[in-house]
Amino acid sequence: MDAILIALAFGFGLVAQRFRLPPMVGFLVAGFVLQAVGREGGETIEKAAELGVTLMLFSIGLKLRIKNLLRPEIWAGTTLHAGAVLLLFSPLMVGLAALLAPAAGLDWSGAVLVAFALSFSSTVFAIKALTENGDLGAMHGRLAIGVLVMQDIVAVLFLTISKGVIPSPWVFALIPGLLLARPLLGWILNHSGHGELVALCGFFLALVVGAKGFDSVGMKADLGALFMGVLVGTHPRAKELKKSLSGITDLLLVGFFLNIGLEGELSWKAVGWALAMLVLLPLKGLGFLVLFTRFKLRARTAWMAAASLSTYSEFGLIVMALGAGKGWIGEEWLVAVALALSLSFLIAAPLNRKAEKLYDPISDSLKKLQTRGRHRDDLPIIRRGRRWRFSEWAGWVWRLITRWSIGFRVK
């Protein structure tokens, strides 16, 4: 990774951040610029991309709680939405290809792969938007994170199955062995101290025990990293471990986004398809909105969660990169999805900042989507009217006296 590549990645990432977009948008643009001037990625960037994806899955495993995924609005909502996207987007993509670009070379299998990639929402963007708005612990924030984790699991399972290798019988010994070794893994984490040794412990657990262990028995290495993250995710030091790996993971993922731009050639055809995918984005958000209200969630909760999930995903890029690498689909489709991802952030960023204000004028219409009954975790906040009770007046007077007396003593 030479100086020019680092400089361009930093420069475009900084510009994206100034426009309150995830820096990954700038990294993708930097990759396209480097590819346009004839630069190549090389083995270093590819290795960084591979390590970044593996560590990202390990981090997802650290925050994964199986019991949260068993809620119907999470597992059923994610499954039904993915199925709806496949059923709707696939024929639309085939129809557009036949009508507008017969030479695009998009058959039904390719259209299903593209629709599958578009069904994912961006984990990075959603977490960033929810954190900035202070909604990470709110009902709609927890709902969005649950859906994203479920999508990530589906993506990892797809990557594992697509490997096309029958696992070794030793897999039936590896997984129980890791479960039995959980106390030992906790002991290792307890005695890793703080600072750089904790991060190195994370590398050991994710890349050596998890990824290498699963790869040795014929399973996808990324699935091993996710599984290892789940194993140690309930440990008291899991948050410290995730925090120590966060910066390293983000840095390595720069290589992944750069590599996407470097491998694909930017063309007008790719831009056209990216715009077509962008037109389909509101349908994706509407699907989340309708489905969430079917599970007795309030219209406001469904709206806010749908706004967080109305993007395309970095996992979609991973799926498309795999498909392009195996020859299932052309490289131009990978570029088109990468452009659609960037454009979806441009739309979703202001939408998430003003989601609550946008909800108020259309609240009456959206409430018609609500079903009877209420989700037990999504009860509305009861706001009192303007008439104050005597206890409230007394409390206000007491606080005023207390503040005055404190100020008097200080003087």
C-alpha cells in the first residue's frame, strides 16, 4: 500500500466525513479514481481486505445474543423481507435488462444474486446514525441492530455454502471441543491484561482459533470468526476486547473498499444500473415499515427502524465480490452495487438526521398501518398535559430554593 494510495484514501474519506457520510464512501471513490489512472491493488490490499472482513465478523459475534434473534420481529421480519426483495427485485432487474439493455447479460440466476446482495442493509451506517442520534438503546435502535445481525448471519452462511467444499467429519469434533473449551478461552482473556495484549488476544481468537480452525475442517473461515465471537461475547471483558479491535478492523476494511474500486472498471452502464437500484431503495424501506407494523410495533418505531435500514450494504459487496470471483456475474455488476451503496448513503444520511421531524406530518397516515394490540416492549410514552400536579409544583419550588441556597453559600 504505497503513499499515493494512502493519501487518496485519506483525502476522499475526509471529504465524505465532512459531508456527514461514512468514510467508506470516500474509500470506494478513491478506489475508482486509482483504477481510472491505471493503478492496481496488489496482494497487500487483498490481504488487508480479507483480514478486515474476518475481524468485522468476529466483532459482530461479540455483540450477538441468540435470545434477541429469537424474537419474531427479528428472525421472521428479516426472513420475510429478504424473501420479498428477492421476489420483487429479481423480475424487475430481468425486465429492465431485457427492455433497456439486452446486451447486459443478466439472466435469472444473476438477477437473484443481485437482488440477494441488495437485500442487506449497512451495519456500519446504521450504527453510526443511531449513535449520533442517541437512539442505539431505543426500541427502534435495538430492532434495527437485531435485523442487521440476522442479515450478517445469513450472509456468512451463504459465503460458507458457496465455498462448495464438503466439510470434514472433524467438524463434529471441533465445534463441541470449542464449546467445552469456553472456560479456557475465558481464562486466556482474563489474563491478557490491557492495551495491546488484549487486541492481540482478539487476533488469536478470531484468526487462529476461529478462522483457521474452521478452515482446517473445510468450513468458511469467516464463519469460524463469527462463532468464536459468539463464544466469548458474554465474557465481562468482551466490550473491552471489541473496543481494542475497533480501530484495527476499520483500518483493515479500508483495504476492502479500496479493492472494490480497484477491481472494477467504472462505466456508464454501471452508473445506469446503480441509478436503477437506487430507484428500488424506497421499496426496500417500505417493506421494512409494513412488516414491522405486522408484528404489533408502533408506526413511529417501524418508521425510525426502517429509516436506519434503508441503505445497501457492505455485505452486499462481499456477496457480489464472491459472485464475480466465481464467474457467476460480470465485474460491472460489482461496480454497480458499489455505486448504489454509496448513493444510498447520500439519501439515507439526511433522512436519518430528520427522520423524527419527517414522521410528524405523515404520522396519521402511517398509523393506519398499525395492527391491533401493542408489542410489550413498544409501549408509547405517556406525556402529561400542561396542567401540573401539586407534587410537580412543590418539586419545582424545592429545586429553585436548593439552587439559590447553594449559590448563596458559595458567595
